Amino acid sequence: MKIREAQELYREQIRAYRAQKNQVSSQLQNLRSRMENIPGGKEKYGSEAATLELTLEALDEKQEEYQDYLSELTEQYCGYWNAMVADQQADAAEEYAADMGKMMEVARRLMKGAIVPASDEKKLMEFSFEMYQTAKSIGGMARQEKREKYDSLWGEEEEKEYEDPQEAAGNREAAGEAPEIVDPGTVENF
């Protein structure tokens, strides 16, 4: 079962158990009221009250089991989500480092007085106008009769597409063993 599906299922179960607990608790309060206000009520309603208390405890235990499993699913979801984000950030940092290396190389070539493609000059100018100006100034002073000509460092680049971490984490299979789904209306004392 996928994490998102399991989360929805167990959240719904927890809501159903809360509703059932409220109903049983209300019945128990009414019964306790009758026990106090009616002569001989403790003997008459005592065993029924004990049964309702045991049912309420069983509902509490089952709801807590579901809540614990839901917490485990949340941890799994966060782990998958964080792993996806970390991969994307690592790729972005790698691309940034490669681009910085290219910027430095374009600046170095300009400082030598070489001819570089206009697109590379434009990228350097957009990245840092001060670096571009400095490189052009130094390149103008170092210009020689025979200048080298370079091809673009960027070439054809493809945009990398990433999967949505939230969607990817929610669609992963839930690990571990899920507790059995039990209808709250059928829970009495286990």
C-alpha cells in the first residue's frame, strides 16, 4: 500500500474511533447518572457500566495503535521527501559549481585577450558585470597580434526535470506491518 493511501486510511480510522469513543463515553456518562440518581442503580447498571468502560479502553488502545502507525508513516514520508530534496539540491549545487568554473574560464580567456563567443560574454556579464568589465579591461591591455578563438563552453544544455518530492514520497510503498483495520462499531473488550 502506498504511503499516501495508508495515511488516508488510518486517519479515517482514527476519526471513526474518536466518534465511537465519544458515543460510548456519552452512554457511560448517562449510565453513571442513572446509577447515582436511581435507587439501586449501582446494582442494576454496574455491569453495563463496566462493559462500557472496557469497550472505551479497547477503543483507546486500538486508536493509539493506529496513531502510532500513522506517526511511523509520517516518518517514512518525510524520509523519502527529504531524500528527494537532497538529490535535487545536490544536482543544483553541482550545476552551479560547473557554471562557476565556466564563468571563471570565460573571464580568464577574456583577460588573455582571446575571442570568445558573444553568448559566453553575455552570460559572464549577466553573472557579474564587474568581473566582465575587469576581464575586458585586462584583456584589452594584454591583446596580442594573434588572438585565440574559443567555442562556447555552454553548448546545448538540456533542462533537467525533477519529480515533485511530495508526490514521490506519497506514492512510495509503506514499509513495516500495518495494524489490522477493525470497524470501531465492532470493538468491545478485546
